[in-house]
Amino acid sequence: MKQKDFFKLALPYIAAIVFFAVLSIGYFTPDIFEGKELLQGDIRQGLGIGKELTDYKDQNDGELTRWTNSLFGGMPTYQIAPSYPSSDVLTFLTKIISLGLPYPASLLFVMLLGFFLLMKSLRIRTDLSVLGALCYTFSSYFFIIIEAGHIWKFITLSYIPPFIVGIIWAYNGRYLLGGAVAALTLSLQLLNNHLQMTYYFLFVVAAIVVTYFIDAFQTKQLSRFFKASGILLVAGIIGVSINVSNLFHTYQYSQESMRGPEVLTPPAGAKTTGSGLDHDYIVEWSYGLGETFTLLIPDTKGGASGYLGEDKAAMEKVKPEYRQILQGMNHYWGDQPFTSGPVYVGAFVLFLAVLAMFIVPGKLKWGLFVVTLLSILL
């Protein structure tokens, strides 16, 4: 390929990357340039939990401790902030992928870039790919978990779209490139130790693989399908193997936690799970049935948690005899204990999704449609 042709081909990608970088920095301008900080609950809690570790390191010439007494009466520190020499290369690669952008702009940039590449892998025009990345990344859920400080979850989710890119490329005949991208992005997912997100994502993978299998069966290209599947299987093994130290220790520790078997004999008649988590604990932060409509109408259940009395302007419009009653009421009346906001995808985006089911060619949409329904049911 001539240099001129290569530049012409690469220019839209370069322009998109620059746009995403500028947008990410611009969105978090107060944090980056004005010295302000997000009050992220989990991050603040993590700093308190990690103080014992930091003090130990300072007092022992940089030596790390693998135990802390600041959580659950004592636990291994490798479950608080996993760090292994075998993953140093992956940590370095994350800095390259995010272009070294300051936190938290780097989070937004990687999410935008990953979904943009997914759109391009589906042979969608560059301008529409940028629009798709914006619609996906600026759905409210991602900003809710940033505000909550669920950073490892966010980073794990940001590497899911590019992992799908690897799958699509492999099944479209770009075996080695697809396998390499799949191995890398799966490695980066597992590096962040939020296995719950990867687990749920496997439902999406299954839907995509089944869709490609049906298409290969109908077009009599099963040999191509199995070749791509074999390469992706190897990619999965590589991704897991790179993180095997962390995965093993996570499994080992889970058996000693409330996720493992019961070790105390419960009193007669008491509710018992035998092993694993209690069902009520698992679904405590799940959306209620009616709350599903916030995907279309954000304040279906009142929006973010908070007392009505905090809105002084609204209270001034309330009749005096009702103010005391209303001040103590919560904005939010959904099924979760509390929330920082509704998961809003957007009426415009949902309209396009429904429209696409009728006008967009290809069979991949049916697999995604099925797994979308499954996710809502779950």
C-alpha cells in the first residue's frame, strides 16, 4: 500500500481518536484543570482501607504486605489491589491505549475508542461509528459507576466492545488479527479483577458465536467457523493464563468468604444457603421490574436518591402546610436501597435500535436482540 493511500485510510481513525481525546479532557475539565475531585464513595473508602498498607510500606523500606486487618477482621491485600509482576506488561499497555491521558478522562477515552472500533468492525461509516460511540459511552450508567467509584468495573466494561471486535474479525477471516485482539482485550478485562462483568459478558459472546454458527451452517462454511473458533479458544486460554495468578487467588479466597461453603452450624429453622451467596443479597442492587422503563424515561422511579427538601426552589412552590411532609420524602422510589441516578439509554437510541431490527441487513442483530431480552429478564 502506498504511503498516500495508507494516510488516507488512517486519517478518519486519527481524527476520531483526537476528537475522543479532546472530548474526554473537556468533559472532565473541572477535575483536570480546576483542581476539583469527584467524591467517589468507593475510592474514598479504599483510601481509608489502604492506609494500613501504605503505612507499612513507608515503615519497611518499600516492602509490601499481603495482609491487612482493616477489612472483615483481616484479609489478603491481593484482593484489594491485585498486583503481580506477570501483569506489569499489561499495566504498561493500558497507559499506551489511553494515550497517557489524565484520570478520569482516560476512562472515557478508552470506552469511546473501544466502541468506535466495534462499529468500524461492522463496516459502519466513520461518522456513524463516532455517533454510536457517543451514544453508548454517554448512557447514564457509566457515569453513575464513575461517581460511585466503581472504577475496576468501568475499565472491565470498556474492554468488552474491542473484545467483540476480535471475535468479529476472526469469524470474518482475519484469524490472527482477531485472535490477537481477543487475547489482548480479554487479558485487560481480567487484569481489573471484576469477574462478574466478564461472566455476564459471556452471554453476549455465546449469542454472537451461535449466530455465526447458524450462518456458517446455512452457507456451508463450517470449516471457516471452526477454524475461527479454535483461534478464539486459544486467545481465551492466553487471556486467562496471563492472569492465572490473580484468578487462582480470587478463587482460593472466595472459598473462605461468604461465597464459599458455610462453616458454622446455623440454629434450627434458620435460613441457610449451604454454599454461595444468599439470593436476597445477590439481587439487592438489581433493577425492579418497573424500573426497566428508565431505559426510555429516566425519572420513571423518581431519579437519583435524595430528599425533596434539598431542592429549596421546589419547596418554595409547595403550600406551607405540606412542606414538612414533603421535605422528608425521597426522590427515588425504586427497589434498590439507593441510587445515584437512573440507567437511561435514551429514547432516540432505543428508537434506532427498534428501527434497525427491520432495516439493517445481516443475522448478527438477531443474536444481539435475544441476548438483550435475556439481560432485561435477568
